[in-house]
Amino acid sequence: MRVSLNSTTPLPTSLQKESDTTISPLDVCNIHISVDGNGHNKYPAKQHARKVARKLGVTSGLIYLVGQATINWADSDQPRPFRQKRYFYYLSGSDDADCFLTYDIKNELLSLYIPDFDLHRAIWNGPTITKEEAEEKYDVDRVHYHASLQSDIEKWVNKHNDFDLIYILHEDQKPTVPSRNLKLNGKQLLPAMDAARGVKDAHEIQLIRKANEISGLAHTRVLENISKMANEAEIEGVYLNSCISQGAKSQSYEIIAGSGENAATLHYVKNNEPLKGRQLVCLDAGAEWNCYASDVTRTFPLEGQWPSDHTRNIYQVVEKMQEECIKRIKKGIRFLDLHNLAHTIAIEGLLELGILRRGTVDEIRDSGASKVFFPHGLGHHVGLEVHDVSEQSIMALHGAHEYSPILNPATCFSPCTLSAPVLEEGMIVTVEPGIYFSRPALANAQKQPFAKYINFELAKEYIPVGGVRIEDDILVTTKGYENLTTAPKGSEMLEIIRRGS
């Protein structure tokens, strides 16, 4: 049995030692007891519902959520691959299609509505989950079939909606009661759920840990076989085969297996080019486990040694960027400061190699020249999404000395807002520094004022390197951090490649 207690009221410094910690009756606490064993250690949906209600700051009302429906591809009778809506999963633990959910805040009553029995569907695809199965499987108070949803909503509305609101995520996800004009709130639930999801509980951490274990084994399988492969597609195939054989049929994001210059494309997903003549492979791939993501990147040579001084030198700079940032992670640290530290280390390393020149570290950092080689943020939250939500972003856009984390914010859900809060215990963040030699980025840099700081002739010699990125998923703990990522890197990675040759 595991008992976890989280107090939202910070204890005085004098009471923070484990031996003399006391809990005041005035502290706001969240106690979760889960019993290990088949059928008992359920996903803590009720705990999450209470947490969201606290973030809403209300004592009554009805939360109404719509799960992901079964949808066919356009002009086709084939369904799209199913992916549960993450906000819905957070309050239900249900990965079933065509479900609905309500949470009566005052009575702490969590109700899950599952699809009605459909004979045609049962014959062709198997029966949907039954009421009895759902009651056993999910941490909810009541399970009903969809047929009763409308009448249950109407009963609640007639009894409570004059005074209490119905909280919805989006306007197109509101219930309908033909006889009433519903009192809805479509603005507070989304930020409340984002705030609740930012800090993970013990159950969520275990799911992300499991996703990382599966990803680590799959990355290892690629390393063991990379010297025998001839195409990027084989890398993707070996990786996927390992994940699926371990029960992880879904990936957290589209696999990136870029070799040579393709490794300089941050989200390269074609994965179809030959490996012959390429120096490095950047494999960015993370398995999903019970809807929770992992996010892992490794960059490695095709043989068990660095093919050139250029590849070894760039790998060592990125390795230092990551190691120095990871070892500083702890509760209360501002993640943006680590992002800035990574840039400083990158500048120092590129100055030593001669790729940057004619300026001090501060001058080059202030000019923005280092973003040509490190154009993205140091990391992001990981959870139900690979770029998970939180109350506030761990990255920022303001300030002359701070870096825009992405080239095109409109195309990425990676956190980037106008504030930079500190890390909290229970957050899981990626640390993923990189250095890239992109032809388009270098061509554009030649037109910029900071071009004087870049040795373009030397930088072009590094273009065959492509790019190096190393990424781990880091849990913020009471005493510092825990690295959840198990995929080999550095000298261990090279040794595995050598053994497979």
C-alpha cells in the first residue's frame, strides 16, 4: 500500500526535516491511498477531480466533459486511430471511445457514462465495456449507460442550475437541455485543469516511468543493431517493434530518425533515407503508456566510435550542456535560468572550437547568435501530452537576455508564455539541449547583425554532422531530481554499438 500526502501550505523551514514534520489543522492537504495489486491500484480519477475543483476555487457546480468520439476518415468507412482526449482521461482514467463524464463538486460525485450496447458493433468489433466492467476498472462513483445521460443532466439542471454553474472546456462541448437556458462557465475549467495537471502524483509518475523504461529498451535495441542497418526506416521499424512487443502500441509523438544533415531538421519525420555516408543519427522517440508520454532523444554514430573530431566535439558540448543543467534541477529553481545556462555553455564550447569568434560570451549571448545553433527551448513539461500543460509555462519570451524557445510558436504546444515560474516537486520536465548545423539557418544568419560573431567557413565544415540532441525526462523531487530516462548515452551508448557490430 502507498500513502501519499501533499500539503499546499508550505511548512516553516524549521519544520521541513522529515523527523519533526507536523501538519497543522489549517493546512490544506490531499491524501491519496492506493493499494498495489491487480484491480485495486486504479488510476486516481477521484483525486484528480477534487484537485481540479480546488483549482476552480468553487464548492459547488457540475463539471461536464466529453470524451473522444469514434470518427471515420473523410470520405471513408474506416475509423481514425482512437486517441482519448487528455482532459477527459485525467478525470476518468477511461481510454474508451464515445464516453461522457460529470462531476458534482458539492457532493464529490464522479459519474462516467459509457456507450449503450450495440449488437452490430459487438459482432464486428467486439462489445464495448459493460457497466460492471467499468465499475471494477475505473475510480468513479457511478457508471451509467449513455441512454441515461440526458435525463441525469436535466435532473441536475432543474435542481441546481439556478444557483450553480456547469463548467465546460469548450463551447462546442456543452450539454443540451431543450427546456432550459443553461448557466455555463466556459472560461475557468481549462486553466484549472492545466494547473492541476502540472504537478504529477505518484500514480502518474509510475506511468511515465514505465513509458521511459519501454523507450529505453527500444533505444537500446536500435543501438544493438544500428551497424547492420542501411536506411532510416529500419531504425524506426526496430524501435517500433520493440515498443509494440512490450505492449506500447502508441507513440507519444511522431518518431524522428534523422541521419546526417537530416538531424539538423528539428522535427524531421520522413525517416526514409539511406544511412551510407552519414556520420550521426538523431533518434527522438518516446513510447506512450496508458496515455502518458515519454520523450527521449539520443544521437549516435553508425559504428562504436565517433567518425570524426567534429562529431565528437559537438557531442561533448551538448553532453556538458545537459549534464550541467540536470544536476541543478531542484524545487524552487527557475527553469529559464537553466535554459540560459545551456546557451552560455554552448557559446563557450563553440568559441573554443572557433565556430563562434570575435566576442565575449555576454556579447554573443546578447546578440542572439547562439540561437542559430540552439534554436529551441531547453525543455517542457511531460505528462498526458508530450508537451504537457501547466498553470504557468516553465519558459518565457520576455527580457533582452532571455531566449525565445521556439522558432515558430504558432506551430508548437511547447510551453512559452510571458512568465517563468519555478519548478515544483512532482513536475516532470525534459532537458533537451542541442546544437545544429542547418543550411537554411546559416544562410539566414549571414544576413543578420550578429553574423560577425560566426565563422561561417568553419561552420559549413560541420554541416555533415547535422545536429546533436540529447534528451531525458527529469522528475523534480524533494531533495533534487530523479532521471526517469533509462536509454543509454555517452560511453555506454558507444559500447553497446561496438558489441552489436
